[in-house]
Amino acid sequence: MASVLKQLNETQAGDPWYGSSRMRLLAGISAQDAAAHPIANGHSIWELVLHMTAWTRETTRRLGGAKAAPPAEGDWPPVPAPSEEAWKKSQADLAQAHAELLAVAGKQSPGDLTEWEFADRDPALGTGVDRAGLIVGLAQHDAYHIGQIAAVRQALGKTAAIS
């Protein structure tokens, strides 16, 4: 499990093999940049951050023993009125949600990780997997959306942080 948590952390704040971490991609992004929609029919960086926060919190809740449900904030929470303060808060919320997830996941015993979530397989809801699969699924989910953040950065002309 330590290696799964290490990989989840690398994706968020480390040096993942595929390129830039979430923190690196968010560096230098203003509230105006974060709220922009430079890709037709695509999400903004801010929408992606709020979505990742919601699902990180939901994953933590499930690891704590709660029944699977959509995130309390919604799948795609609304972006607040854009301001630098609100953008910093959204980023801090994601970092805090990630830290809380690592704390709860780190307390799982090997037996806890093989506990099966008693729900039918629903990929959109992330159900029908064991707890280890839930954590791996969140890492995959986040890597997908981090790639979208990289694409939005490029569309904004902000390629300096992308490796």
C-alpha cells in the first residue's frame, strides 16, 4: 500500500514519471487563468480543481467506512466568483483534502484494503471495488484530470511549468 500512496502523492506534489505534478501545473495560474475556458466544450482549471477536491473528499469518506455516494459538493461543484483569494482557497482545499486522504489511507491495514465495497460496479461512481482499488482509482482519476489541466495551460500559453 505504501507504494500506491507514494504514487498518489507523486501525482499530486512530486515528480511523476509522466511529467508535471498537479502542484507544478497550478503554479503561476491566476484566478483569471483558472476560470478561463480556452478549449471549446472543455472544463476550466478551476472546475477541474473543484471536481478533484470533491472526489478526493468522497474517497476519504468511503475509506472511513461511509457508504458510496456522489460527492457532497456535487460531481462538478460550481466555481465561485473569480478572485485571487477564492482561487487560493480552492487550491488550499484540494491540498487539504489530499493530505486528509493520505492520513486516512495510511491508517488502513492490509485487511482493510481488501474489504470489498458492497455495491455493484459503477465506473462513474467508483463502486464495486475494494478499498485499494478505490485509492488506485482516485490516482487514475486525478492523473486524467491533471492531463486536462496541462492541456488548458497550453491553450492559455502557459507552458513554462510543463515538463
